[in-house]
Amino acid sequence: MTVEQDVVTVVGAGGIGGTVAGGLALAGERVQVVEAATAHVAALRAGGLHLDGVRGDHHVRFERVLLPNELTGPLGRVILAVKSQHTDAALAVIAPALSADGVVVSLQNGLNEHRIAAAVGAARTVGGMVHLVADYVGPGHVTRFSEGELRLGELDGQLRPRLLGLTRLLGHVAPTATTDNIWGYLWAKQVYSCYLVATALVDAPSSEQLAPAWAKRVFVAIMGEAAEAALAEGVTLEEYGGVNPCVMLPRTPGEMATAFAALPTGSAKGNSGIWRDIHLRHRPSETEYLTGEVVRVGQRHGLPMPLNARVATMVAEIERGERRADWANLRALERLANARLPG
């Protein structure tokens, strides 16, 4: 089967991928979805996607719904929306099918653009920063919790015509803008993700975890350590959710108060996707590609990264059933946090 070049291929139909695929189809775009979860595929084939939430209640049909081994090319525009740990497996089926002038747009957590470029070439890779809250509810059902925003950018910072076309395309899904500093946006989200990962240490809603002043100090320190890694990498950090991560590097009590005010108040889903993967779905999280990658980058530049390294270790122990998710885990980070913060 030859795939027409105007068909948009969305690989991964979970919270983000399903929202993107559904939004594009509702706007009249021709969309094919590639999904590995067989129950989800069966539901999408039988009844389409039930997409509800902030933009209303919809049932969406797609041009094709495929398992990964059913994907053929040539593919033009590919939206990659799988979990970070599934990126390599997805690229293994995308790369051979991608047309010479095709493009893969990463709408994922993490810094997967490096891996995508290694598989298909930097010239066929576009970076994307996703600030949108959505969740996979069950087979055939995705809920969208926020309007959100998207940022798209070429890896080398150039503004090419295809970038404007992709921005118009994804503007059907959420407010979308181009940037000449996509790495600044990706790293800003990566810093925020280190906070999200840390909330998996406690079996409580993130809003409760953010209430005590001592816990706020821990979260500020975790994010500040991650921001240092980004700066060591030579990245100019942009804002994520209206906050520049550099605010998490306070030097005075006044700056500490500003950092506290910049912390989130909780999650529209109650808890982060990391927390939900571990505690509700009992499946591996993206921690290795979020906090783990930040630690690796920081240490490569000579930064010890003690807070985030400890978080990554404890979360892995929780995933393996070797540690209980408890407030004591967050408390165990307090001394390290206080050592790097004023007051």
C-alpha cells in the first residue's frame, strides 16, 4: 500500500498522541495512527477515538489505524508521540518508511531529538515542546485537560518553510509558535520534568506535596540543579508555563520567595504522568530519559548532581518494588536541598 504524502502519520495514540491525532482529524486533516497497544488499536478500529475534555466531547475516525509492523511508506509528515523509552522501537519502523523529504516531529517528553536525528538525519528532524495536559483513559478514550501550547523549531535554529507549514498544521490542535531556540524550550520542560519525577516519591497528590515549605525547598533545589546542567550545556533557557527555570537558582531569601511563587500548585490530573505510570498503571516510567538524562548531562560537565541522581535511584527502586512511596523519601532529600539554597 502506498501512503499519500498529504496523510499525517501520528505514532503513539496515548494522551498527547491521541489528542493531536484527534484534533487534526477534527480539523479535516487526513490522519493515520500507529499504536502498539493492541486493545487500544482494536477500540480505535471498531469505534474510533473518544476525545473529550476542554474542547468538548467528540468521536473521531481516522483514515487508518495500524500496528507498528503494519506501517508502510513513503511517509511525509510524522508526529512522534510515544513515551521516551519507546522512541528507538518507533524509529525502527519509521526510518525505513520515511520519504527522502519527509520529517519527524517529536511531541514527546525528554530530549529525544538527538536520537531521532541519529536515526533519520537532522535534516529530517524537527523539535517540538509540548505544554499540554492530556491522559489516556482506556482503549479508545483520551481526555484533554488543558488548551496548552506547542513550540516547534529546527535543530539548527533556522526558520525553514516547512516549519511554518507544520506550525499551521499543529495550530489545529493547540496554539503553536515557531522558535529559533527549540533547545531552550526543550530544556526548560526538562527542568520542570525533574520536579514531576520527584513527585513520584510520595503516594499523595502533587498539590499536597507542594504545600509544606520544606518540600517546596526540595523541589526548588531539584529544579535548580537541573537548570545548572542546562546552562553548563550552553543552553539559553526559555520559559515553560510562564516561568524561566533560572528562577530556581535563588541566591537570596527574596529570590527564594520568588522561586516558591513560581512553583506549580498541582496537576490538572491530580498527579503527573510519571506518578500515574508507576502507581496506577504499574509500568516503567520515563524517569531514565528525564531525570536520568539531566544527571548524565550535568555529570558530563563536572556537576555532581546529587539531588537528581538520588531521585532517579529512589524512583527506580519504587518501580522495582524495593522501596515504598512515602514522604520519608522527600524528607531524605532535605539536607541536600538546604545545602544549595539560601536561608
